[in-house]
Amino acid sequence: MMWQHAFLETRWRFLIGLVVLSVSAAFVVLGYPQVVATAASVPPLGDTMLGREIAEALAMTKRFDSYVWSQWFARNGAQLASFFAVIIGTGGLLSQSAAARLFTLSLPVSRERLLGMRAAGGLSQVLVLTFVPGLVIVLVSPLIARSFPLLDALAYAVCAFVGAAFFFSLAFLFSSMFGNVWAPVVMAMCTGVVLSVIGARLGGDGGLSLLGMMHGDSYFNGQGLPSPMLLATPGLAPALIY
């Protein structure tokens, strides 16, 4: 019953997120032929900062795997996964109406178990949100005569889940402090901006950057999984939930 209660509380956020992430991932793949055609028609650019950035973006389109990584795992996918992880993590007891809160607290379980089941259910949903889009990319790629390695998709999904779990836990913590639903969302997103700035200062290579780890930067660059952050970050999520 507790699992069902935890799922029903966030089911629409989860289902909407699953549809949005899956459809977006499919469109990233299906749009590749058009992107290649457009990139081929772009004339050479000057040696300016903007020109170098555009040239770097165009270079990413020359290989399908680098295009998918730059457009999905390092950008849209990570951003959407973080957003929906935060949305799923919000909405604790304080944000419920008086009647809903009274019903929840009247259940024959302790508050610790109640919150623990909600956290476990939310993290399970975040796990699905981070792994399914990667599988969609693998399955849709043959439609445009391309292939994306399943192992790479799983590796990037692991990195995305660990990062999204951190943002879920952060929103979960803020939800226990504020009765307003949107306050935890804003605070968690602001934390993401701060982490992005810190990651840029540290080089953003995924070694000491949470967002770099979430994007799978080091794996894409051939340096393997970002083990230090993958080992350290999972300890933050239970701590924040506790």
C-alpha cells in the first residue's frame, strides 16, 4: 500500500517526464540527417570566439555518437532529467492540503517509514527517467541507418541517474522546510546554477564537477567513468534525505 501511495502522489509528474524525455530523445536522433545537411551548407567562419564556438559545434555533428552526446547527454537530457527529478522530489507533507496531510499522517506507519517509502519511490522513478531515454536512442537510431552503442547509453545513464538523484534529494530536503511547492524547485535550480559555475571554474571535466560527472564528460573523452564523483555523490543523496 505504501508503494502505491508513494507512486500515486507523483505519478503524473513521472509519466509526463517519461513522455517528454522519451520523445525528446527520439527527436534528437531523428533530426540528425537534417543537422548534417545544414552543417554542410555553413560557410567557413572567421577566427573569432563566436566562430570557434560554432566550428566546435559543427565538428560534433560529423560523428553520430558525438552529436548524440553533445545534444542529449551533455545538454537536453541532463537538463530535463534534473528538472523532473526536482519536480518529483517536491511536494512533501508541508505542501499538502490539511485534509490530505491528515489522511497521510493517519496511515498506520511511522513518519520515518512514510518519508522513506516516498524517497525510494521517487528515486525509482528518477532511475526510469534517466535510463529509458538512452534505450530509446539505441532503438531509434537504426531508423536513420545509424547505431548508438548500448554500453555507452548505459554508461551515460548511470552518470545521469547519480546526478539527478542528487537534485531529487536536494528538492526532497527543501520540501521538508517549505510549505510552498515552488520554493524547493527554485532553490534546487539555483543550486544547479551555482554548481555549474563551480564546475566551470574547476574545468568541467567531470573529475571534480558534479554536472561534468552527470554529463559523462570523462567517458566521452575516453577517460572512463568519473569514478571519484560516482563514488562520492551517491553518499550525498541518502544524507540529504536523512
